[in-house]
Amino acid sequence: MKVSIVIPAYNAEKTIGQAVGAALSQGCPDCEVIVVDDGSTDGTQDAVKRYPFAKYVRQDNAGPASARNAGWRASVGEVIMFTDSDCVPQPGWARALAAGFTEDTVGAVTGSYDIANPDDLLPMLIHEEIKDRHAGYKDTVKFFGSYNVALRRSVLEETGGFDETYRRASGEDNDLSYRVTKRGYKIAFAAGSLVSHYHTSRLWKYLKEQYTHGYWRMKLYKAHPDMAGGDDYTRIKDVVEPPLALTSLGSVLLLPFTPLLLAAAVLLLALIQVPAAVRIAARRRDASGLLLAPVTFFRGYARGMGMLAGAVRFFIIEGSR
């Protein structure tokens, strides 16, 4: 089986070398590594050029969906594996993904995260929450993350690959996942296929990323309204958090001041953060896990405001055209 590993990169000079080195070290007998530089303005190209066995492709900045498409279209693999420039594939990653194609109906195989910066508090909390979610995955799932997935080339050709109108890294992998499953293919979950990810260590940057996720999620839900209730990764709390956050803000900013409504929305939003934080603290035997609760509390506001802005753009402004 010919395998191509595609890594999109934008201003990734600090981490791209590790990603490429780890991809080249997978030991695939018939494997190529392709880095698509999405118009970087830093030293990304120089960092990649230190690995002469990796193929380097450069394009004008068009977003990660476009870069991934450019990568697989420039590849020769029967199976295309994707990871990100801030991820470090662990030994055996590629073999575990390839082993997931057990039947013709499996169109994609996805893996999970490990953490590249475990000593920082915020990355640890983010990672532990992801582990908590992935623990509930079964052998097949409804969506994959582009940081760790393999797709058959034929499936990418059939679906057209990633939707390049997603200009930011948010929602384009969900969108392709849903289109793959709606064509009758299965997405297998390979728990042993891991990439170590550099999670952001700054809270404000994390909340800005979550605002972006909320914003582009409205485009996703416009295209796939049947998935607005969530998938394997999304839980009920993720669905109710943005409305609760916006309700609490609206009770102050948009409506006559209603203390009871404000208090109820804030209290409920706070309470639903507790179970995951308690599970993580108990699993780690470390009270610092409880700090996940305030992080996800404020994340609810960031996502909610992003979703509100996204709804205005994708449902109202673009919907009226």
C-alpha cells in the first residue's frame, strides 16, 4: 500500500521540523512525506529544507483546507495521511492508521492525541478533556480531526476533499467527515494511533481559537443541519453552553435587566462544567484538574459569541443573497 503523509504549514518554523522528522521516521516501506507551505512569512521553508527526503510544496496563503488538498493532489499514495505542523506523530502512528482499513467500506481511519507540552497547566487541562471525550469512542465514529486521519485516495477524489471555503482551521474536517459518512463509508477509530500536539499555553489565545471554532461551526451547521445536535466528540453540554452564555449576556446587554435570568444562566453554565473537571482531577489524583471548570466556563462565552457572529454572516447576510 502506497502511503502519502501530508502536513499543511503556516508560519510553523518552531514545530514543523519535529513534525516532518517524526513523519519520515514512521518506517513505511513505501511512504512519502509532503509539506504544503501555505504562504508562510517566517522560517518554515528553511526548517523543512533541512529534511531533503520530504517534498516541499508552496502556495499563496489560502487556508489549511486548501493546503491539504494541494498536498494530496500532489501525492502518489493510495492512502493519504494527514497531520498538522504542531503535531509530532508517535512511532507506529502510520502503521496503526493503515491497519484500520480492514474492509472496503472503511473510507477513513482516525486516531487520537497525546500531548507535546505536558508541563504547562493549560495544555494539560485541554489534553485531559480531549482524553475524557475520546475514552467514549467506539470502533467507528462519525467524524475525524485532520490532525490525525488517513483517507483512501478514492474517497478524497469522490468527495472532492476539503471544502476550501473554510479559510481557517475550524470545521473543514467535520464537514469532510460528514460528507464521507453520508456516502456510506465508515470512519474507523484507531486508539493506538497517536500524535503529540502542542496545545496553546495562553488562555486568551485559546479563547480566541474557541471564538473562531464557534464562528465557523455555523457554516458547518448550515451545510449539515442534521449534525447540529453533535457527534461522537460533541456532548450535550457543548450544545447548551453557547445559548446559556448568550442568555446571560443578553439579560444584561439586550433585555431589561433581569437578575433572576442572569443568575440562573450563569449558575447552570458553571454547574455543567463540574463533572468533567472532577473526573479529570480524580483520574490524575491531582486537584489542578478542577481548574478545567473555569476554563470551559469562559470557553462557553467565547464559543457563544463566535456562533452568534457566524450566524449573522452565514444565515442572515449570506442567506439573504
